[in-house]
Amino acid sequence: MNALLIYPKFPETYWSFKYALSFVGKCAAQPPLGLMTVAALLPDYWHKRLVDTNVERLEDSDLAWADVALVSAMHIQRESLAAIVERCRARGLRTVVGGPIASSLSAAELNADHVVIGEAESLIASLARDLEQGRAEPVYRAAERPEMETSPLPDLSLIKMKRYSTMTVQYSRGCPFNCEFCDIIEIYGRRPRTKTVAQVLAELEQLRKAGWRESVFIVDDNFIGNKARAKELCAALAEWRRQYKTSFDFITEASLNLADDPELMRLMRDAGFKSVFLGIETPDESGLIASNKLQNTHRSLLQSVATIQSYGMQVMGGFILGFDTDRGDIFDRMVEFIQKSGIPIAMVGLLQAMPGTQLFRRLWKEGRILDVGHGDNTGDKLNFLPHMDATCLVDGYRSVLKRIYNCEAYYERVKLYLSRTQPKPGETSSKQKWLTRGNARAFVTSILRQGVFGRQRWSYWKFLLIATTRYRRSFGAAMTLAVMGYHFQVMTRQLLKAVEEPVLQDDSAGS
């Protein structure tokens, strides 16, 4: 069997990091770890080819070579997925669709020959056997959530590593919390399941032997869902880094209660964690309570963020507008909080009611669902009827983006973050070398795009001067964030321009 594994294209969003990646000559942030894992689960005697359409074209020759196409996608990739399935079907190529999207859309909506719902480890053998024998079922549904010990080493040979800015490892699935809007707990459950330490180290060793020397994203939706296991892994990672003198730094996602555990934060720092994404959601506690984000309540959110930053970890924050509890002052409160938090990468999105979530079910019962959504919470489209006037909500959302990604405001947050995390004299900031060929290229490109031809070049030069004098021991982090800011500023201009252009045309027609 010739198995063609296809990863659909992501739309251009705040999360795509498209304009930042171009500085270092990369095509995408991460490779399709799910498909790499599926490939390793397929029979060894099958011939496999992986095409990530985010970094390369899907050619007709690929489709002609294949006996079956296996496509994995998230909800946000729905449009690209549909085009790929249609293209395969037009050639008579059997299609198998899986991934998170299969848990939120019906088999009919996916339009594939075969749909896989749930995690692949427990059902891939039967699917492969049935495909070989030409009697595959229309739908395969995992009967249980498998233990992570059954997950194999991802097939690294199928990807073009140099086209990605980070490599990926998955340690756990599931989250112990019960946020109303979250689809992770619906798909992966509330009992965190983890790989063994040996499995994770084997994956890192595979990356090291393949020549990878840059950052690794541990893609868990909540790395600290099981704190005891997370501590065990962090201790092992620290020892592994010492043993091989590796330059790997780690990025992950966690819950805000990380701030309550000094031991865990110390272990993560020692293990090389440099960035952590937190779902902060809103500075309004009534919104947190209403959405059952109780782990963020009864605490100072600002102090929790500052505590995590004090351990040398950059906090990236997720924020949501559109809760039923939001009032007219939420936009100013959101901007004020983000500025005081020192969170440079503040991902503010409109609430999306994702299919399969508690939120979707509640709003459906209330007659407030408009459609199944598109998965992009950083666009400006709603898939439900909010309590706040929809126009006011969307306009307020755009105003937040415009203010937080204003050059001056963004650089102020970066400076606040750097002041909290800059290593003291005698401390080592990181084992990772900043002055690599890729970073040198990024630095030169940044000077040209932001310092010479940029719209806000004076703000850029002022920031660069401060970074080289006041924060020179964190200069690498400062430049990385300057480049990231460029992406957010371009995306914000595009979003605002898309709204303003029709108005300008109407004005012109009336003059």
C-alpha cells in the first residue's frame, strides 16, 4: 500500500506567525506531529509519503502514486481540508479523514470515504487491515482513550525539518479542568495521560541525532495537568540537557495554577523552559466563573503572571472577548490588564462556540448558535448570538487589537517582560546560542523591514537602543519579540483595513 499523508493549509491568522517566520526563512511553525505519529503506527511494509501543504505543494504526482490518502486536520483547516478531499475524490483516490475535526463535524460534512473519530493508537491496526482488504468501514470510532505508553516514536524521516521553526513532542493528553468553551476535555478527557520519561527522552534523542538544535514545543494542552509527572519529567530533562550539553529550549502550554507551585517552576526553568502559553481569558472574574474557568479565580492574575515570569519564562497569554458577562468596559479593562501584565504575545480572540463543547450545547439549547464556526478565534466573525450587541463586540475587539499591537504599546510590554526575566550578573541566560546563521539573517531582515522601511521605525530604533543598553543580556529575546511584533502589527493592519475599505469606497462614491 502506498499511503499519502496530507496536512491541510492553515489560513493566515495571528497564530500562523507567517510574517515573523519569513525573517528566518521558515515556512511553518511546527510539523504535523499527529500525522508523523500515524505514519509510525501504520504497517512497516507500507510505503509512506507525507505532504504538509503549509510548506510544500500537493502535486498531482503525489496523488497518482497513492493508494489511499490519510488527512488529519483541526477545525481551522476545514476549508483546505475540503479542497484536498474533493481533489482526491475527483481522481478516485480513497480518503481517510481524522484528527480533532473528526470529533466536531459529522462524517457527511467531512465528505471522506472513511472517517476516524478519536485517537489512532487503538484502532489504526484494524483500519490498515481493512484498507488492504478493500472493506474499510465508513466510520471508525475509538472505543477508549489509549494510554500514552502505546504511542510510538513519530516518523521524523517524512518531514523536511529545516522548513519549520520548532520541532514538536507530545507528553500528555487531557486536562483536569472543566472550562465550558474548551473542546480539549471533550476530545481527550479530563484525566491527564502521560508518556513515560523514557519515551520523551527517546523522541528528543531522535531530534538531536537528526541535527536539530533549536526550540522544541511540548504541545500538551496542559503540560502540568499531572504536576507530579511533570516534575519527574522536568528533572529528567534537566539531567539530559546537562549530559549532552544540548541547546534545546522548550515551549509549552499550562494552566495558571503553575504560579502556585515554586518547585515546579524551578524545575521547568532548570529543564530549559523559556516560554509558556497560559489561558488567562479575561480580567473579569464573573466571566471566569460563568465559563467555569475556576482555576483562574480567587487570585491576582497579574501577580500570578509576574511570578511565572520571575522564573525566566516568557508568558504568552490567551484572552477571550464575548462572554455573556462582558460589559461595555471590558475592552478598556482588557487593554489595561495586558499592558500591566508584561505579556508581549497576547492572543485576544472572539469567543467561539466549538461543536462538541458544553458551550455549544448550551447555546444550541438557547437558540443562539449561528453555525458550526471556523475555528479561528482571532478573526472577527461570531458563530453565536452574544448578549452584547454583536457590532459593539466586534468593534470593541478590533479596538483592543489596534491598541495592544500599537508599536509603542507592544514595546512597552516587551520591556516590562525583559525587566522581570533578564538574568542577573553571573547567571546563564540560556544554553542556546542566539547568534546562529538563522538569527543573524533575522536580525539583518529586521533592521531592513522594521528599522529602514518600517512604518514605525523610530519606535523600533528607540526599542533597539534600550535593548542593547539596558537589556543586553536578553538581547536575543528582545530581537525575537521585535520580529514577532512585526507579524502582529501586519495582521492587525490587515484586519482593520478589511473593515475600513468598504467604508472608504462608499464615501468616495458619495462625493
